[in-house]
Amino acid sequence: MKISNGVEMLQLEFHGNIIHPTLLWDEEMAVLIDTGFPGQLEDLRMTMDTAGISFDKLKIVILTHQDFDHIGSLPEILQECGSNIKVYAHKLDKPYIEGELPLLKDGHLENPPKGRVDDTLKDGQELPYCGGIRVIHTPGHTPGHISLYLKQSKTLVAGDSMYSVNGIIGGIHAPTTLDMKAARLSLNKYLDLDIESTICYHGGLSKLNINDQIQKIISY
């Protein structure tokens, strides 16, 4: 689904689960935010093609956090693209993504996805890609969870900090959140942003009075 020029919300299906990685692009490159479940490389390639973006244009991968439905296809992307891809994540989730530590919520997996993180991100950092991407450290779901504010389109990529249902932000998904207090506090960081659209990894797009919706969740 097109959000604005150069911003596409992808929709991937995995055993009944619908997830929404985000694709950004400009004349120079494409940026993928989160990589889906293991084995979804071809799904990603097809959805990029549908958006009119060649997979060869992909130069940057940003991971919102360590959960396997977000890092699942990273090893396949790296195997295919090698050094042509630069991978970003928060330093607190890096050792889990790289396999130095077992995934906090998926440690039972016999063969968890492992990939490299080339550079770590911190709160308030701005990446120069595709009109500017502001990093917001939003711990709670995991210690190193980040959200991303796309400055040009005023889009918040919320990762798993919130979920949405039929265009309405439903709140924080407590069963998969490691620290609910921290997760609720993290949402305060969104209130100063001028947000026109929010992409939740689970549930997809919300465009209606975003700041009011977030304020209600915080106050609940």
C-alpha cells in the first residue's frame, strides 16, 4: 500500500499472520524496515517488484528489534546481497540479532535467524536516507526496540510498540511486551511528532488523529 511518494507499506502473509514491513526509496537507493519471517525473501522481492522497485536497489536494512518475525529473512538477504547491504539496529538488541545471545522471546528456536549488524542506532539519531529518518528508542517490547519517524512523509513506523485494528491503534500488545511500564513511557516520545500516518507491524496503517489515539493509550 502506497503511503506517499517513496513510502510503501508491504503486506506479507505467513501461516495466517499478516505483517507489514516498510519500504522506502529515492533515486539512489531503497531502504527496508524489518525483514519478515524466515523464508520470506521471495515474498519481499515480489512485493518490491509490485511497488516498481528492483531488489538490486536495496542498500539499507533497519531492524526495529530482535523478534524473529522482524529479523527472519535477514540471513537470506545478506547471503544474496552480501556487502552491498548495510544493517542497522539498536545496540541493546544487536547481540541477539547476531546470535551471541538467545532471542529473548524466541530462545527455544533450534535454528534462530542470525545476521550481522553493521552499525548501531541511538535515540534521536537522524539517518540521511530517503528524506531523513529519525530514530526513536522505544524500549518495552524489547530493550532495544526502536521506532522510526520518516520526516518527509510525516510517517511513524511504530514496529511493535503498538498494534492497530481496522485503522485504529489498539494499544500495546501486553502478551509479547517484556516491560509494559517502559513500553507505555516510550509512547510519550511520539507526542511531540507531527504524525500523519502510523504503520504498525501488526495491523498496518492508521491515519486518523494519531496523536489523540496515542494520548488515550498513555492515559488508559
